[in-house]
Amino acid sequence: HYPCDVIHMDTGWFRTDWLCEWKFNEERFPDPEGFIRKLKDNGFRVSLWQLPYVAKDAAQIEEAVANDYIAPVTKIQESEGSNFSALDYAGTIDFTYPAATEWYKGLLKNLLDMGVACIKTDFGENIHMDALYKGMSPELLNNLYALLYQKAAYEITKDVTGDGIVWARAAWAGCQRYPLHWGGDSCSSWDGLAGSLKGGLHFGLSGFAFWSHDVPGFHTLPNFMNSVVRDDVYLRWTQFGVFSSHMRYHGTNKREPWHYPSIAPAVKRWWKLRYALIPYILQESRKATESGATIVQAMIFHNSDDPTCYHIDDQYYFGDSFLVAPVMNSENRRDIYLPEGEWIDFFTGEKIIGGKWIKNKEVAMENMPVYVRPGTTIPFYPYPVDCTDEMDLTKTVSLTINDSFRGIWNEKLFN
């Protein structure tokens, strides 16, 4: 009963890892439609990783070259590279060429018709600069490429599934029309957590409503692929994820919470809170799409006349109601700034007068500094579910933050 809605499949669904061919490995997945359908029957949608480059060994390489679906390169690479760069591939799909765009959409349509729910539009932040693109020079295309790439994937996904969504890494002005984006391959460390939040705040200030990050970071230290994530990093990053527009666990090694048994019960509790807040997240998402605001908001969104808030990059508003200050160290302490007025601690019910710093506040691992204004009403789903398929949003209740509020963990759902 760990609630979950999406299973993301990274490079392992291909015939060869990293060799993107937009079709399932027939040995690993002899019946992909049945595989996807069985997962959906159990409440899981499928998200698939891919990228906008064609490898020299890909099944589609001859077709792509013969039809100029990938831009012809003017010189041959001198080395094979590392499989982490666009330059390791034979060519970049030329989204300045309508025929190439439609070809790419066709590749995705085959997958979406099987029942795939979302395409992870990874990479796209660089292109072959020594290639001949039909619509513009590589110098002009390089930054715009992410926009054209995500537009194509978004459009075909919406056409087939009805949901306008991608899971994108690269971005440029205009990409906010094709949600959503995530913060890329951050380190599973306190620095990685802090940097992810700072990046998300800048992203919101740039007009992007929806943004996520890998919980609890993507790669580990000192061994990039195999070092175990620390329990406190995992749990504190989970708390940050709950108060983000979208939430995904992803990384170079095990991410399921039962592999972290000492904190697994706490993680489940936080996931239950996440699902309880879905009516609120939907409310704030509607406001964002109608107004151009963002979900993860820098402090200045609500405190533009408070000079202190212009310099704070480790706190934020989650929608219009929550002020969130993630703990990002092993000491379980942090400084918190509360703007003027009355505040109530969402987890303890404590009442605090703002307009000041709270210095070196101790925060137990089961809690997180989250504050709301007295009188705030939060749409709340008070029943446990295993996925959103089980939610009847007509049963949403209003959680009012008033003098009788004693902290969210005292609500019936969590006891």
C-alpha cells in the first residue's frame, strides 16, 4: 500500500541499453501491450525514456539517413564518446523539417497506441553543430531545439491519449507551453537537494508552472552508480517532493522505499499525505494554467515588498497557501524566515508571529517546516488510496486551519 501511479522505464526497454529505437526489446517484453495493460489494471501507467538522436546501429538509421530525418553531418566524429552526449549519435532528428517531425511523431504514436501514458523527452539541450538542418543554421537552432522537440512529443501525446504532457529535461523560452520539466541528474546529497530547489525557483521565475526533480537525487557519491543513498537524504528529499508539482523517484540504483527499511514506514506516511493533497495540487494547477503563475514559487511571489525575500533561495511557497522550508542537513536544523503576520505550523499546529527569522530551529525527522496562514482552507482527500484511480474527488473535504487545528499528523487519515 505504497500509493503510486506511474512506473517509469529508462533505457532497459530497448534491445540494447542506451540504443534508442523506440520499440520494446522482444526478448524482455514479448508482449508489450499485455505488459502495459496488466500494469494499468493494477493502477500503474507507463512512462518511457527516449531521446532525439538516432544511433548509427539503430534499426531506423537507414530510413532516417535516406529521408533526411536526421540532419546530415559535415564531418565524422573522431571518437566514440561516452553515450551521455548528443555527439555520440549518428545524427539529430531535424525538427525544422516537417517530414522528420511527422516521422518522429509516428514512432511515438506506435508506443502511445499500445497504452504508454507519457514520453520522457530526455536530452535535447545540444545538437550536432556540424550538421545541415533544413530550416535554420545550427547556431540559431541549438537553443530552440528543445522547444521544437517537446512540441512534437506533446502534440502526439495529447492527440493519442488526451493528456498534454511530456517529462522533459531541456528547456528554452516557450517550453512552458509543453509541460512538464524536471531538474535532470542531480547528486543524491544535501548540495544536490539545495541546488535542485534553487534551480526550480529560477525556473518558476522564468514562467514555468510545473517542475519536478529526481527524489532523492539521481546519482550517488563516491560511486556514481552504486553508493547507497543516506536515509536522511532520502527522507528529507521525499518531504520536498511531496510539496512539488510532480513527484518521481529515479536514480542510478534502488529507489523503492522498502530498500530503506528504517525509514520506509515514514516514507509511506508522507506518500499518503501527498495523495491527500492532490485536490489542493489540482486547484493550484488550474490557477497556474489560467494565470501564468507557478506551483513552486519563490518567496517574492507573495512578498515583493519585503527585501529579505529577494535573497532567500532555500524556502518557497507551494501554491498560494503553503510556505515550505526543507531541511537540508544531517543536523535536523535550519534558519527559517517568516514574513509578517500570523502563521501556523502545518505539522505541529504551533502559532507563530512572523516578520522575523527563526534561528537554528530543530526539526524532527518526522516533520518539515511548513506554514499556513490562519483561516486558510485546504482541499483535502481524507481516505487512503493505492493510486488516483481509487479517488472520488466528490469526497474531497475542506481542511480549515483554525484554532482547533492541531497539526496534520493528527488527522484521522494518518492514525
